[in-house]
Amino acid sequence: MTRRKVTKQLHRTAATWQPLKPIEMTEADREHFRYNGGEYPVDNPMQIWANTTYLAAVELLPQQENGTRMAHMMVKRHDLRPIGGWDDLQKIKTEIFGPEQEAVELFPAESRLFDEANIRHLWAIEDFHWPIGYNIGRRVTPPGNGERAGDAPGP
């Protein structure tokens, strides 16, 4: 794909983004978001958010001994294709958890690898800033200026 086509695709994606909205979880959603062949606990219900492209399921994990709460977000596309670029995950994280909540994606040890579908997992600890990454303020290069031409196009 040429740089011009990638730039057009990025602009089209930004222009067609639909905000996520909470929806009721269907039995098909419950089946798709099963883990380790088991059921999600009844006392730990998931919240489901969706737009025209993505479905995100969020579960609030039990409170830890130190009082912290962690949320686990699973994101998939409705058409089950791989998720587009980082920008889409950032938008989803921001819409559901808020602009100042941080989340991480874990690349686990091979012995803990769980990869059975095109689902991405984000983990967030309530009101916690991870002691990793840059702490230099917001710096964003807009799509289409040549610096980000290699970004993966969205939907």
C-alpha cells in the first residue's frame, strides 16, 4: 500500500469512528468471551461496550489484599478480523476507562500464552499510573504528515 493510500485510510478511519456505547451482553458474547473453557463468575458480571466495528468486554476483578482493583478489558472486532492499529485501542481505552486512566497490554511468557482468537487484552489498575513509559507530557504526531505512514490502517 502506498503512503498516499495509507494516509487516506487513516483519515477515513478517523472521520468514521463511532463512539462506543454500553450494550446488553448476549449469550453469543458470553460464549465468545469464555476463558479457560469455564464460565465467568456470576458475581463478577461484565460490562459490554460496542460501536460499528468493535466490541469490548470489561470485567472488574476482585479487590486485592492491598485494596487495589484491576479491570480486564477484552477487545475484538465484530467481523473477527485482527484489530487495526494502536490508535483504535487507545480510543477504546479512553472512552471506557477515561482519558487519564492507564492500561497495559501484556506479552506473556510462552508458558502463559493464551491466544485462541483475535482478541486484545488490556489491564488497568484503578487510579494507577504505571512506573514505565515516558513522562514528558502529551506529544502526538498526527496521521498523514509522513512520520506515521507505516501505521497499520484501521477498519
